[in-house]
Amino acid sequence: MTSLAGLRDLPELKRLNLTGSKVDTLADFPHLPKLEELILDGNAISKVAELPNLRRLKNLREISLAGTPLAEEKGDDLRKEVLIALIEELKCLKKINGEGWDEEAAKEARDERAARIAAAKAAANAPAEEAPAEEDG
């Protein structure tokens, strides 16, 4: 399986195991309102930017991304990146790759998220650098 398009119309689904399914994007992740556990181990997900595509999974309690390029790249920071991306929207989330976290880790993730949002806004509002004028030869 490389596309998630066929997973529509499963409103009662609580557990989805996509281990080794070759999924490389979560952009078309379906709305599964009762999903509690999502296993994406061994898929081709490689970018943190894919994680916000899971924000509609309001009942998600556990997610696993072991063996993905993202997990390999981020290593011990994977949990932090998932928290930064999803902690505000997914209030039920309790485990990432089988591990929980404490309130201090949650606070650090919220603070980092706020700092990244502020930096992005500042960058968007900063005046563009002027290109140097070309000299006539």
C-alpha cells in the first residue's frame, strides 16, 4: 500500500497498523474520528512536515513511527518533534513509539512550538534583502 486514499468510510476504526506499507506522505490521511492507535513502522515517512496531517485524529492515543527515515534522522528527538507538531491538537495522545512523557517534556514542546511559530512570523514580516545593483560594464 502506498496511498491512504482507500481508507475512507471507516468511522469506527480504532486501530490501524500500516507497518511496512511504503507510505511516504500523510497528506491524504483520511478522517478516522475514532482512531486510537496508529502504527506507521517501517514506512517511508521522512519529513516532520508530514506530522500536522494527523491533527484531525482527535482520539489518537498512540502513534509509532519506528523504522521510518524520520525516526532514523531524528533519533532521540523524534518524540519531541511529534509533540511539537501535535500536542496542542491531540489531547488524548499518550505514547509515541511506546513511550510516554512527563509534563516537563510537554512544556518544552509547547515552548519550542511557540518559538518556532514566532520565528516564522518574524521571518515572514521581515523586509526582503535588497539585491545588489548590477554594474554596467
